[in-house]
Amino acid sequence: MHLAGVPVRDDLVLELARLVEDADLATRLEDCYGRGVRVLGLTVPERETIIRALDDPRPAWRSSAPRSCRST
């Protein structure tokens, strides 16, 4: 599938749907994957949501508590 012009392996589309915090976007990604959509346009806010998810890909089970950045 192409997301906003970027080729993404089909199995990674589902992983991306799992990572994004926007339930509507996750549902849209899963639905388009299920229907075999080959090209999916995204709005700017959707693109930003995906970038945030990729910047900090937290597993679904992990706490959303802030992480410490202290150096020792």
C-alpha cells in the first residue's frame, strides 16, 4: 500500500494501525488494508499522527508514563 505516496509493506500497515493513538485513523488503516486499497491519501494531521507514532513506537501494553531522560 502507498500511504501519502510512500510505499509501505502490507503487514506493516497493520503494525502502524496498532501504533497510532488515533482510533479513527487506526480503523481507517485496518479497513483499507482489509479492502486491498493500494493507494491511501492522508490528511496533514493524520501524517503528523503517524510520524509521532513512529518517533516513539510504544507497545500497546506499555505505560504512557513519561520516560526519564536523566544521564548517569
